[in-house]
Amino acid sequence: MTLYFMDGRFTKRDGLNISIDDRGYYFGDGVYEVVKVYNGELFTVREHISRLFESAMKIKLSIPFTEEQLINISKELVAQNSISVGHIYMQVTRGDSPRQHQFPDPTVPAIVTAYAVEAPRPLGNIEKGVAIKSIEDIRWLRCDIKSLNLLGSVLAKQEAHEGGYAEAILHRNGVVTEGASTNMFGIKDGVVHTHPVTNLILNGITRQVVLGLCKELQIPVSEKEFTLEQALEMDEFFYTSTTAEVMPVLTIDEHTIGDGTPGLITKSLQKAFNKKIPVTATK
Ligand code: PSZ
């Protein structure tokens, strides 16, 4: 039996009290996080919860819990649901109020819901690598906010999925921004390239972990814009996210990257990443 969190308590699914007037439902007016669980332990939970508060602040949404309380709720969900390998999903919306675009006045309490699920790591793809498709980035100009409004990402992911691709590589005016739900990295002549932290990307927690690993392994990094054309000429390519981890890219559209197998630097980053997570997480 899965236990959910809502309104300050843990409940079964049929005990959830979701309103048609929830602003998340009408407007996608809210923010969210996904936190990975390895061997029953939350990975980088502090960073994720802190980003949840940053996203909320950027949309002028006040969360009725402290960071510490949300971390404890996340831990409780993992324990209550006996999660071994999987993730936590947590979202906060601007509350339950009759539909009108402007914020409810007076303010209504933000609604925090969360659940935990068991889900295997994508180990086959992590080892073999994947094909991705270039798609124009039509999202809004605040991609730094982890907002519930995901239509731009949903449409890109669907188009990639229909073509048999694992992910969409988004480009704006020819510049690679990120993936539909991942951060993109290219490696050329030993240098790791990725989009700088601006309003045009989400500064992924996995992105930050991987940049830390580059530093530890003394791999030079360039956080500067690169074009889709330059991406095709990279020696290696990979993307990162909480669930995709460090995912090698073998082809972009029909163009092969390097020799069409996961690159050496990519593999060394995967190895270093694996050392950061509980070692027995082989699922
Ligand atoms: O399960 C999934 O498919 C997940 S879990 C998290 C994501 C996907 N994606 C987060 C994300 C994103 O939505 C965008 C637009 N860019 C980058 C990322 C990667 O962020 P982290 O590393 O924090 O998960």
C-alpha cells in the first residue's frame, strides 16, 4: 500500500483530498522536485529541497513548512513505503481557490503533496548509451524555475519519443540549452562543455554533482554556450538528471558522436558518480 503526504499527514491514495480549484490543476501554478533514493537513502535531498524553496521564492509562493520538515517528510515517505531504489516526488501549489489568474486574496495555504515510488535505475541505457533528437526550444524564459508548467518539455519529449529517441536536445537560436528533462554536456579535446547557469536552463542537481566530479578528476570545464552544430562535432556527449544519472549519447539526430560508443571521459564520470551513491544500488 502506497502512502502519500498531503495536508500535513500521511494517507492512502483514496484519503487524498485534491480540489478541482487547486491552482496547480488550473494553471500549473506551483513548483516541484524529484529526489532519487538509493538503498533506502535520499541522494542530495538537501540540495533538492533548497532548490524547491528557491523555485517557490521566484514565483512568490510561500511554503508552509521549513526545509528541515520537508526533508523529514521525504525520509518518512521512503521509510513508510519501504523504498529501496526509486524516488520521491514533491510538489507545492498556490492552493485551493476559485479560478482567477491573479493570486488568491486573501492568501490561501500552499498545498504540499508528495509520494515515493520504487523505480529501477536505467542501467541498460547508462551502459549502452542512447539516441537523442534535436528540437527547437519553445519554452518560456524562466527555465531556471522548476515549475509545474511543463508543456514545452512535454511536447518535445513526446516528439522525441515518437521518433524512437530517448530524449530531446533543445536549441534556442541555434544554441543548445538543455534536454526536455535533462542537462546536456559535450566533450571536445578533453574539455567538458555545458550551458551556463542562466534563466534558459534548470541548474540540475546532477549537473552540479557532475561538475564537482570534473573538478575532483581535474577535467577542464567550459560553462559557455555551444551551438547544435558544435554539438554534432563533439568527441563525446552525455546528459544528466536525477533519474538518468550520467547518460551517454551515441547519436544526435542521425549524426554519430565520436565512434558511436560511450566515451572514455563519460565513462570515468559515470564511475566517479557510482562511487558517490550507495554501492549496492544495482537495481
Ligand atoms: O524522472 C525523470 O524523468 C526526471 S527526474 C528529474 C528530471 C527528470 N529532470 C530534471 C531536469 C529538468 O526538468 C530540466 C528541464 N533540466 C534539467 C533537469 C535535471 O535536473 P536534476 O539533475 O536536478 O534532476
